[in-house]
Amino acid sequence: PAFRRFQRGYYRVYLPALAADWLQGPYLYKLYQHYHFLEGQIAILYVCGFASSVLFGLVSSSLVDRLGRKKSCVLFSLTYSICCLVKLSRDYLVLVVGRVLGGLSTALLFSAFEAWYVHEHVERYDFPTEWIAVTFSRAAFWNNVIAVGAGGTADFFAEWLGLGPVAPFMVSIPLLVLSGVFAVKNWDENYGKKRTFSKTCGDGLKCLLSDHRVLLLGTIQALFESVIYIFIFLWTPVLDPHGAPLGIVFSSFMAASMLGSSLYRLAVSKRYHLQPV
């Protein structure tokens, strides 16, 4: 029962943050198009977001450990809320700043929350370490469900209610505030080991060069992600001229992703043994 309570406390903060993130997926390109920016200008905005995520991703673990995991989750809520608010502006430079904040927020989303959970699970509550996988697998399941629902929700506010492509970003803000408030009220602070940024990068580089499998895996992952990012950029301008409901299409993509994850788990199960030797 204590573990269940602890899990629920984590999900109350983490799941609204995920929902806010997914809500912004279907209408980002459409919003920039709505503001009459050219495809090349929109591409630069996307690149600013991706580059920002890469740069902040390098320092996010050190930042989170020094600042505190709980404070970092609250910072995520704040920066992502500002990122959503600036979508109301038609000024190109303001939108660039929004994309940079979005990159910072993404880096925090994929580092601070899990780091906080692992520390609390092991250090404060002393639960068995194998239970960590239970929490994260459930979080992954709900992440997929939320992603599917986010597409329909975004479509409802943008198209059905006629509020336009900026509406899903405004709907994200209350969820981000909710996540931040729950973290402030219900979570205790914890910190990581304070290591210098140069040592962290040095250790990572040493690991990358000492084991060719790590380098190969990173290369494969990078190539895969590049294809995904090209797809993310192109799917809206390809489908939008045909009047496709972008939110519903997005939900379909997420449902297909969920199906792929389920097929993978089935393939590597004891019944089929399709994992590589």
C-alpha cells in the first residue's frame, strides 16, 4: 500500500506534464502556417527547438542534480508555460525564444522527473529496485494512452470549438500549473552528486570511444531519430491541404506507436523469444 501511494504521488505530477507536452504536437506547424510564415522560416523554428533540446540535454543532468530534482520539475512547469504563452505572439523572434524554452523544457521533462523518482524509491523509501521497472512501464503505458487522447482533445479545441491552432497550447498551461503545484505540495526535495560538467562529458565520451557497441547504438539511434524529425516536420504540410483533421491523424500515429510497443513486448516475451542472442 505504501508503494502504491508513492506511485500515485509520482503519477499526479508526471502524467499532467506528459499530457501538456503531447497536446502541443498536432498543431505546431499549423500555428506557424496560420501566422503566414514561409516553410523555410518554419523549418528554422523547428531547428531552433531541436538544437536547444540537444544543448540543454548536455547540461540537464548536472543542472538537475545541482538545482534539485523537485525544483527542476517546477522549473519545467514554469518554462513550458511561458513557451505556450509566447505562441500567442506573431513576432518571429519571440517565437524563436519560445522554441528555445521548449527545448529546455523537453530536456527537463526527460531527466528531472525520473531522477527524482529513482532517488526517492531507493534512498528515501528503500523499496526493492526491481519495482522501479513496474512504475516506469505503467508510466509508459499511460504515456501512450495520453498521447492518443491528446490528439483528439487538441482537435476538439482547435477545430470543433473553432478556437484555432493556438488553442491546444493554451489548454496545456493549466495542466503544467497543476503538475507544478502538485510537485510543490506533495514532493520532498532531493539532489544528485555534484560533478563538474567537464567530468560528466569526459566520462560520456570515454564510454562512447571505449566500446564500439555504444557508438554503433548511438549512430543507429541518431539515424532513426533524424527520420522521425523529418516526418514530424513534413506530415502537417503534406496532409493539411487535403483537409485532414490533424488532431485525429496525430492520435492515429500515437495509436500505431502504442501498437508497435505492444508487438515488441510480445515478440521478446518468453513465448516467442525473438530477441537477438
